Amino acid sequence: MTKDILDTNRRSILSVALATLVLLSAGTAVTFTASAAGSTTVSLSPSDQRVESGNTTTYEIVVENTDNGIGTTNANVTIADPSVGKITDLTIAGEAANQNVDIADDGSGVSFDAIYFGSALSDDPNGVTIATVTVEGTAAGSSDLSLDVTEISDAAGEVY
């Protein structure tokens, strides 16, 4: 009888451990692309540019086709090959009530979030700039700069 109880407990623990692993794996694979009514887009602008080693350039993170401003943002920017360039700064647009910017020590990426509360970023027919990323060239070569949006919401808190 003791063996049956022990085996049942082991199976329960293994089931819980397996379920947790699957959920964590699924959670890390989920990404969000901002889209309100299928039309809101978020991009880096310009889409392509050159920078000499030792110099910097900037990219704007632009949200297009918004219909009620920008109330919150949460995103990441990464450089595929940090041996040729690094992210040195990210400036969040507007007057966020709360903001966080975390640049990786090696400059390979930056994560950021902002909450605007009563001072949401206003709609703009040319797109709303939510942040500006500064990239420094460190060596000859080329690399992709990518944007992963976790969430963007409007002034009322509705997710695009």
C-alpha cells in the first residue's frame, strides 16, 4: 500500500513538472504584433541605414494607424550581430508617468515600457513615434535590427 501511494505521488509531481515545462516553453514562444482592427503597425524607421564605426545613428519606433493615442508600450529591440554594432540609448517619447529602459550590457538589445496615464501620446496621421533608439557602429559588417512588440494600448487601455 505504501508503494501505491508513493507511485501516485511521484506521478502527480511528474505531471505538475511536465505541465509547468510545457507552459513555460509555450509562453516564451508567444509574441505579440500590435494590430487594431488589423491595421495598426509598429516599425523601425528608417528601415535601412549605414553608420560608420565609432559613429551613431538613430531609429524611431513608429506606430501607424492608431485611433485613440498611445497609453502604454512594452517592446524590445535587438541587434542580430553585436560585434558590428551596439544599442547605446533608447529615449521614450512624451511624458510617461512611469517608464523603464534596460539596455543589455553588451548592447545587443534593449527592453522598454512606458505608461502615460493622463498624458497619452496623441494620434498622428504620419504615425506616432513612441521611442528613439541609438545604435553605434563598432566594426565593418552588417546586421539586422529587430523589433518585438509585447503590447501597445490606447489612451483608454485597450490593446491594439
